[in-house]
Amino acid sequence: MNGTTDGTADETTAVAAAIAAELRLMDPLVRSSPEEAARLLDPDFTEVGGSGRHWTYETMLAGLADHPGSSADGPGYEPSGFAGTLLAPGVVHLTFETRLGDQRARRSSIWRAHPASAGGPAIWRMYYHQSTPVPPGVD
């Protein structure tokens, strides 16, 4: 993990859990299944996509299977440079970059922990996501 933390075990654990959930959400098998994706999106989810479009929980679940990176036969996301910060107990902010084919994007997401049933580990769900395309030639 390449996270920005204050060194506490709680922050390190929370950031690692959010990164694991983010990676799972990039999996084509998860992206192509509204049921699986629903487990990773917060009911209050919103996104401002790279196109400028505003997405809600409902619109994202309805359209995610048609988004790039959702097909097992097509190009998949190649994430790098994860950094994370615990903003408050149970709230993590991640930043990272992705490649999908020849397209790059800088991304930012906020993850919230939800209590698990039967005292299990918290379930991390994406609350907010922002994607900014990186034009060719920009470092």
C-alpha cells in the first residue's frame, strides 16, 4: 500500500480496506453485476464522471455494466499510486490514477464504513467518486 497515514493501526487498516474495496469495484465481474456493485456503493453514492455527468446510486447501478472496464473481454483498469487518509472514524479519502487502454484518469473517492451484521468486520462502501481525464502528454 502506498498510503498517506499518520502511522496508526486504525488508519492503516481503514485505508487498506478502502483500497481493497476500490480494487474490487474495478473488477469486471463486479462491474457487470448490479448485485455485486450494490454491495460496494453507498446508498447515498454520487459521482462526477470524467465526462462531467452526475451519477447517483440508482443511475450507476443501472449503467455500470455498460461502462468501460466492465467486460471481461475488454481492457481492464490498471490502477497505480494509491494514497489514502482517514478523514474521520469510518471515512477514508483515496486518490490514485488509472489507465484503461490508452486513457489515463486521476481519481478521488470517499469510502464509508458500515457496520456488519453479527459483529463482523465493517463493510466499506463508496460514498463519492470523481474522475478527471489526463490528456496525452500531461505528467
